[in-house]
Amino acid sequence: MSTQKGLSQVEVKSFLLAPVPVTKEFYFTIMQPSVGSIDEPQAPVVEVSWNDAILFCNLLSQHSGLKECYLVSDDGENVVCDWEADGYRLPTEAEWQYACKAGTSGYRYGELDDIAWYQDNSEGRAHQVGKKLPNVWGLYDMLGNVWEWCWDLYDVKVYGSYRIFRGGSWAEEERGCGATCRRRSHPTFRIDDLGFRLARSL
């Protein structure tokens, strides 16, 4: 399998990807919530940094009896991924795009109103996962609802430790919800339209 990423072609090995983003309910079964009750438990978890997502992956792997993918330095500044580990991890950007496109060649895998919550139909908030049409591989909310953190660094020379997120969100204009749209931020960044989805190596 290969996918176009920028101008380069990247080999994508077999992998598993969750059909929906991590929900609030699922996230807080592993992480201790800072508030009492959780509104809309089946909505995607947001306000999670890249670092939070990495920690969740490792804790979920431990909880499931799987080998952790991430080795994090004591100061938290350096994270190494063991690609042979069977635990949970973030998808690479190439994996994310390959899965989003699901064999299609266009910017989107369907009509935007049918497949995504975005600025024009979201009423200013995230929605329960899996309520729009999936792509042909059965993956929901790949576009819209919430942006999704990926493993990759954006551009080390210019942005240092900034990581990539993909897919657009409930707050995004139509043009920002597409298979090749890319954004980036610091791994400590948290915002109300950014979450993540789980992957595993095969």
C-alpha cells in the first residue's frame, strides 16, 4: 500500500484503525475525569493534547495486556514509537490519509453534508460519533466533527516539536474538511475541536 503525502510517496504497512474517534466515555474509563459528570459521553473527547493522547495509548495498552508503543523520556520532551509493539498508538499521517480516502481519489469520500459535521451543519458543537455516513471501509467521522492528532512531526526545522492533525472539525469551513488538509500545533496544545483516533500495527 502506498499513499501520496505532499510530493513524496510513503509506503503504508498493514494496520488497524478505530472506526470512530475516541469518545469521552471511553477516554474517561482510562483517564480520571477532572469533572464529575460527562456531557454527551458518545461525543469525541476534545481538549486533549498530543501528549495526552500518547499517554492514553500507553495506559490503554497496559490495561489490555498489550505492549506499549511509546517510550517517553523523563522530561516528556522525547517520544519514541516501537512500531513492532502490538499496543495502541496514533496513526501516522500517511496511514490516516490512506484510511480516509479508502480507495477514492478525490478531496472527500462523499458529499460533505452526508459524511461530516462542519461549520454549516454542526450548530457550533461536536456531535455523537458515527451519526454521519462512513467511507467505504466503514470509518466514520474521518472528516469533520473533530480534528485528529497524528504521530508525525510537521516540519522540525521550522516548527520544532509541532505535531500534525487531520480531518477538519465541527468549527471548520467546508474547504477545511478534506482528505489532504493538514494543520499542526505544539504537542501540549488543547482545543475544543481536536481529538484523536486509535491505531494498531499488524
